[in-house]
Amino acid sequence: MKTKKLIQEVGFKIQKSGFFLALLLLLQVTASAQTQMTSETPKPKKTIVLITGAFISNSGWNEWKSYYESKGYNVIAPAWPNKEGSVDYLRTSQHDHLIANLTLNEVVEYHAKIIDSLPEKPILIGHSFGGLIVQLLMQQDKGSVGIAYHSVPPKGVLTTKFSFIRSLWGPLGLFKSNKKTYLMSYSEWQYAFTNGMEESEQKAYYDKLVIPESRNVLWGALKKSGKVDFKKAHAPLLFVSGSTDNIIPAVLNKKTYKRYKKHQAEGSVTEYKEFKGRNHLAMSQPNWQEEADFILEWALKNEKQTKEQYLASKQ
């Protein structure tokens, strides 16, 4: 009887241990499956917002957009308000008053709303007037990093360089009505944007990109709407210029950069890079990928450093 009872007890213990082993195995399999699901769940793609400048269609970013997308980024290159559509459509008179009434504040707010809809702060890259918009958005802490590419300066930063004055004399229209749009002429385009290019390229890009512009937006850069607080802390900001840019000469970009550096808040990063032989339409010159790569590498490096500094400050 004792032997039989002992056998029964041993059997029960084996069954009991088997149950716990099975339970343990089940838990391990479940945990492994959850880990695998987590590792296979794709992280949201980092977003790059490409901000267009004045005078041209947002299609000017098409090559950059495709290039960054091929590297795995979510890329947005929105048209300005009332500038959606083809170049031919926007050049028709029926759209004129909508563009003419546009203001700088409206354009900045429009981009801010797009950014606010994103899951995280994006990388901001703005060309020409888009570079000023980047600076104004950085004042609102809208970007993880910002790149002002051949950027229009903020209020109070100017140059007396002849090419700058000549390029903007027509667009600003000192004696013209702001109730009508301004369409850059082909000869103005050749001097201000595409100097140094073959004439066939100059004409092709003129037909492909140039659209009517609001003089109200242009004048906004010279008013309160274009003002930047250089003392305000900001995310990393890079100024990129071109040595042969007529409308926004390198000396003007450097002047803006130096204004930031002079008043820079502790912890803020502001840097400057000049590329030789680049005109104002550098985004479409044959070696544009060199600049696109430099800008992206700079953005990722400084974004990472900023995050590390933030985490260190919280410890």
C-alpha cells in the first residue's frame, strides 16, 4: 500500500511539473511572438518638409523629393496657398487675384498647420523665400532642424551688392500696385536664377517653373512679418549659399548667419556652408545631389546631437 501510494504521489508530481513546464513553454512562445511582432512593426518614417520659395512652382523640388524618398524618408513639398496646379494654369488671369492677395503671415501659418499634423517635428529645408519661412517656423519651434538654402534674409538684414538690388527691383515694384501679381520676365530669370547655365536650360526651366507671385509676400520680408528674434533659442539651423547666386548673394547669407551667431542663445547651433559655382537655382544644377547629401547628413548629425543633449539634461 505504501509503495502504491508513493507511485501515485510521484506520478502526480510529474503531471504537475509537466503542467508547469508546458505553461512556461507557452509563456516563452508568447513572449517571443510579441518580440518578433514589435521588431517587425515599421517605425514611422522621418518626414522632410521641402518649402518652396517665391516665383517658382513647388515642382522645382521634384528631384529632391524623389531622391530623399528613395532613402526611406517621407517627403512633403507643398505648394503655397492658391498656387496648386500646373504652371500654365497658374499663369492664367483667373487665378491672379487669389495669389496677389496672399501675405507672408498666411504662407507661414499654412506651413505651420501642415507640420502640426505630423507625428513629430520634421526636418525643414527651404529654398530662397522658403528659407526665410524656415527661419520663421524655427522661431515657433516647428522643426527638429532647419536648413535655409539660398535664403531670403529676415527683416533688417540687407546688402548693397548690385546683383541683389538689380534682381529685386522689378519684383518689388516700388511704383507698382500690390493688387496685381508679378511674373518674372525671361531676361530677369536668366540674371537672377539661372546665370551660368546654357540658354536652352534657362528657357526650359523658365517654362517649367516660373509662376506669378504676390508682391505682398515679397514686401512682408521687409516688415514685421519677416522679423526674427536672433536671441531666441532655436533648433540647429544651417545656412547654405552659392558663390554665383545673384539674387541672394553668398555675402547676404553669411551676413544673416553672422547675425544669428552674434546673438546666439546658449545651446543653439547655427552653421554656414558655401558651395562654389552654384547659382540661385542650385537645386536643379547638375551637381545638386552633392548639396542634398550634405544637407541631409548635417541634419541627421545635428538632430541626433540635440536629442542626446536633451536626454542628458533630464538625467
